[in-house]
Amino acid sequence: MTAARQRILSGAKPTADSLHLGNYIGAVRQWVDMQSQYDAVFFIPDLHAVTVDFEPGELARRTRTVAAQYIAAGIDPEQSIFFVQSHVPEHAELAWVLNCITGFGEASRMTQFKDKSAKAGADAATLGLFAYPTLMAADILLYQADLVPVGEDQRQHLELTRNLAQRFNARYGNVFTVPDATILKATAKIYDLQNPTAKMSKTGESPNGAIQLLEDPKIAAKRIKSAVTDAGTEIRFDADAKPGVSNLLTIYSTLTGRSVAELEEAYAGKMYGHLKVDLAEVVVDFLTPLRNRTNELLEDPAELDRLLARGAERARAIASVTLANAYDKMGFLPRAGR
Ligand code: AMP
Ligand code: TRP
């Protein structure tokens, strides 16, 4: 007899034109590794993307692009359930229910809300932004997820999700699995190539600091070659004394599977320039097929939309059962035909 596989669920917002190498190494790659061992649900939280300023003319294109990048990177839309949040109306419906069991004070303590609303200003911060964490809880609880792999910044939202699941179960009856957070390994943090003590991000100071997965690999190679390195000449991993070289070694190691120790040995006595030339080649070899596959998928938006529609159907089959069960426990008059 085999036990049922645990379910993992995660998502990343479609807020930029392309994922960068930090997203790939820090998140996507780990999801791809997990999908074969778990029953996996991945989605694009576009309803979350509209809780802050966004560009209506860009939303659909960005959603498709991110979807194509995930598939190109190895998310298998047959093996995993892969869909767009706004295509499954149960997310917004369950979020409403959860809003009604969340304390105002409790929601006010979410540090991401405090940070974002402080930046936006009292009038620009919306009820939607305030309810961001309860929508996220709905995303997770609808699928009875056991594990939720996310970055450290999402830990507090996960804790709220657990509390809401337990509160609902205690108040109305057992409906939800209480999920565990799986904080993604911090070992895989990638830094800005021009400013190697800051995280590689969508909003870095110099465009040369980040490698976009969709850009021309030749430009990526130039960015690696012009990466800021450190005083001295030794190629050695030392995050404090040599953040630039250490970052290059991390990227090299994660993209090739060779250990940092092995790379240090291979480059003993060589110059920074050697390391950069070789790493530039590694990055080009990694990016070229990924970019080609992404562009191929984007050339056929109808097929991509079909995959996402199929994913939404599979998601709804699960989500609608959980929502109906929650409504039932709360005592709503059943809707005929449901
Ligand atoms: P974001 O684009 O910031 O919403 O991040 C999406 C995912 O990518 C999150 O799970 C982050 O943990 C991960 N991520 C973003 N930037 C980096 C980075 N520089 N290094 C490693 N992981 C990252
Ligand atoms: N809030 C997450 C982030 O910014 C994205 C997200 C939305 C998510 N819903 C989720 C992640 C459910 C995991 C599970 O990274």
C-alpha cells in the first residue's frame, strides 16, 4: 500500500516582463525539483498583482510570459496543476469567507501590509492590499495543501493561513488541512552583479546587475563579464570578504551541479577573467534553450491559453469541492444543482 503523496502549492506574481536568474535559482528550480515527488499545484496570482499599482495593458501579456517561462523552465502542466488565479473564481469566494473570520487587528499586524501601505500612502493603500493575506490563505486552503514552499518574506502570511484554517475548523467543523511552510533554502540567494551585497531583483539600480531570463544571451554574457569582483586575485568562496566572486561561484555551481569546492580547486591560480569567461559560457548555454522554448510557447498563445484553461479546469475540480464543503459547514442554503 502506498500512502497518498503530500500536496505542495506555490505561486509567483506576474509583476515584471521577465523572471530573472535570482527567481530561477531561488524559486522556480526548486519547484521543478519538487514536482516529481509531490502532488504539485502551481499558479500565477494575478488577483494579487492588482493589489498595488499595475498596468492594465500589460497584465495579460505578463501573465502569459510568466506562464511560458515556468513551463520552459520545467514545470510540467500535465504532471502538475498549473493555472491562473483569476480563472478559478473560488479563490475570491473563499477569501471572502476568510475575511469574515480574520480580526482587523490581526490583519493590521502583517508586516508586508505595513511596509507596502506606508509606501503607497493611506489613500492609495486599498482594502484589496489589506486583504492580500486572506486571499493568499484561500489560495492555499482551497487545495488542502500540506506544504507551501515560499521565501522567508512570506512566513507571516503562512502563519496567518494556519491560524485561519484552525479557527475555521474549530468554529464550523473540520474542512481545511493546516499547511506547513517550507521556507526555500537561503543558500540559493543570488546577488546583484554590480552591487553584490544587494539581492538580484526586478528593481536593482543598474540593468547590468540582473540577468533577465528572456534577454539576449549575448547581453547576459556581457553582464557576467562586467560583474563587479573584489580586490585581490584569489578565486575563493568568502561571502563577507569576496561577495562578488562568491556570487559568481554560487551561480556557476547551481547551473552546472559542480560543487563550490570543486570549482575553487579547478580555478586555483587562475584569474577572475578566466572564471568570468567560463561562467559567461555556462550562462549562455543555460539561457539559450530556455529563451528559445519560452519564445516558442509565446508564439502560440492559443496553445498556451489552452494549457492554462485545462489547468484551471483541474484546479476548479478540487477548489469547488472545498468551497462547497466550507459553505455547507457554515450553514448557507445550498444552491440548487451544486
Ligand atoms: P519576487 O520576484 O521577488 O516576487 O520573487 C519570486 C521568488 O523568487 C521568491 O520565492 C523569492 O524567494 C525568489 N527570489 C527573488 N529574488 C531572488 C534572489 N536574488 N535570489 C534568490 N531567490 C530570489
Ligand atoms: N504572496 C506570494 C509572494 O509574493 C505569492 C502568493 C500568492 C503565494 N498566493 C500564494 C505563494 C499562495 C504561495 C502560496 O511571493
